[in-house]
Amino acid sequence: MSWFSAGAFAVIALGVAAFTYTLTTNIEPQPEYPVVMTKTMRLIGFAITTAAVVFALIMFGYAGLQYGW
């Protein structure tokens, strides 16, 4: 059962990636904020999304190694 916790963390990481991707794609420029701020928030959001996906892939790989095939 050591694979289960790694798999659970991977699924949670994919959920975080989907959540941050949804938030960053729906950001619209606001008149009271400069355009650079919106672009920076999108860049930070995509970086978080990418990191979460990479972490999920690593954890899925670890879970696969721990599973007794």
C-alpha cells in the first residue's frame, strides 16, 4: 500500500494543475491594473501549473515503481 499515498499526491497535484490552469486562462485585464500585472499573473500561474504536472508525473512514476506488479 505504499504506492497509494504517492498516487493520491499525484491526483491532488493534477487537481491543483487543473485549478490553476483554469484560473490563469480566465484572467481578464482590469482597467485599474497595468497590463504587465495581468501578464505576470498568467506567467506565474502557468509556472505553477507546469510544476504541478511535473510533480504529478514524478509521483505517478514512483507509485508505479512501488506497486507490486
